[in-house]
Amino acid sequence: MDSKSYQDHFFKKAKIAGYRSRSAFKLIQLNNKYKFLKNNINILDVGSFPGGWCQVVKEKIKGGKILGIDKKKIEEIKGVKFLTGDFLDEKSKSNIINYFNSNIDVILSDMAPNTTGNKSLDCIRTNQLCLDILEFSKEKLSKKGVVVSKLFMGEEFEEIKIKAKKNFKKIHFFKPDSSRDESRETYIHCSELST
């Protein structure tokens, strides 16, 4: 099966399963490997449009709170709260903190900025978002919490690795099968805050 038909396979699979995006399978594969979706936990999904990751979370866990945030308005999912806003804004961050009213157990981010067509610039901007997630997690993640964030293999990869190692006891990198072969995207899985 060539790369394109392999991707179409995930697109069709998503349609059949009722997922809003084929990236839902990336989260399923990440969770199969690291087992971070558990009952009665607080989960934040950053850059959650169109809601595919939140659908997976809702299927996998019972109890706890699920919050998704994105600049685009997301169609409702029962049992999931959505905020429309920019995660980087202080107002959005304070809305997130107020909603959970306690520490967050898992922070997910499949977030990428709108592409410019300049691969190098897009890579830098996506990786900056990953660094922002790591920074936020330092303050708001529970001690045994987990961060899963998209990043691109590029110049900032080392910077992300250094920051993650400073903040967390365990870090891993994983590229799900459902990622396009030619894509430089990978995911970082961080667990157990160091401080």
C-alpha cells in the first residue's frame, strides 16, 4: 500500500468510526503505547478543532472533566466542554484554570498554526506552540501528569528536548503509523514533573 492510499485508508476508517478527523487515530495509537487516558482525570485538549481527539477521550474515559480549546468554534460533543479562544491569551488560560479549579492530569496538543507554505517557518511556529504547552504544564499539571504534544523535527527539536528533560522525569518521542510518511511531525510524551 503506497503512502497516499495508506492515508486514504485512515481517512475512510475515521468516517466509518464516526470520528471528525483521521488524526483521532494518532491519539488512539499514542494512548495504546503510553496508556495515559484513565477514568476520573482532568484533560485539556489544546487546538482541538474539529474535535476528533475529544471524541476519542470521551470514549476512553469515565468521570473527570474534558475541556477543548481552539480559535475555531467546535460542534458540541456530549460530556465535553469547549472554549473558543486562543490558548496563548492570558484570558483563555485563566478560563481554563477556572474551569478545572484544580490541577490538570493530561494536556494534549495536536495544535499547529495555519500553514504559510514555508516549511521551515511552519516548523518553527509549531515547535514554539509545543514549548508554550510545556511552559504552561509546569504550572498547572498534576505531579504525576502527562503532556502529549505535536512537534516537527527541525532546529528547535533540541530546545524542546532540553526543556522537557528539565521539567519531566520521563520523556519519549513517538511517530504514530497514522502520521504521513513524508511528514516531519512526531509527538513528545512527557510524564512525572521533576519539581
